[in-house]
Amino acid sequence: MKKFKIKTGDTVKVIAGEDKGQEGKVLKVLQDSDKVIVESVNMIKKHLKPSAQNPQGGIQEKEAPIHISNVALMDKDGNPTRVRFEVQDGKKVRVSTRTNEVIS
């Protein structure tokens, strides 16, 4: 099982690609493909056929996955930072390398 320093619910900033500079909350981490789905980033349009639930059909906008190497975790000050792990009080916690604060 792969281990990532970014988790669901974290605020991240896109540092590379078409959506560079945008920020959002991580909705899902896809471990098998090393990608994350970030809220309102990398939006695509999906064309839907008419069905029983959606008799009209139409075009739906949704977030597409973006590679985890193209996002950086944001600290409390709103700056992108790297992460290291430390053991504090018997628990393994993530710590910002920029500010040395624990990331919850």
C-alpha cells in the first residue's frame, strides 16, 4: 500500500499544469493511480445520455483527478509547504517543514 503525505480534507495548491495557482480541498485520494481529486480544480464536462433518473440527459461538470506531484499541501498561513513525520506523545503526526507546526 502506498503512503502519501496528503490526505482527504487537506487544503492544497496546484503547483503545475493548466490549473496552476488554484487552491481547493482534497475530496478523494486515488492510491492506485497516485492521483487526487481537488474541489473545483481540473473541471471536465461529462455528457450524459437520457436515463430514468435523468430523462433530459445533458452535460455535467465534475472534477477530474490530478497527479499528486502537481499539488502542494497548504499550512495554516496559506503557504505551500512540505511535510515530515514526527512522533509526539507516542503518536505519529505530520509537521510542516516551513513553520514546524503540526498539521491536523
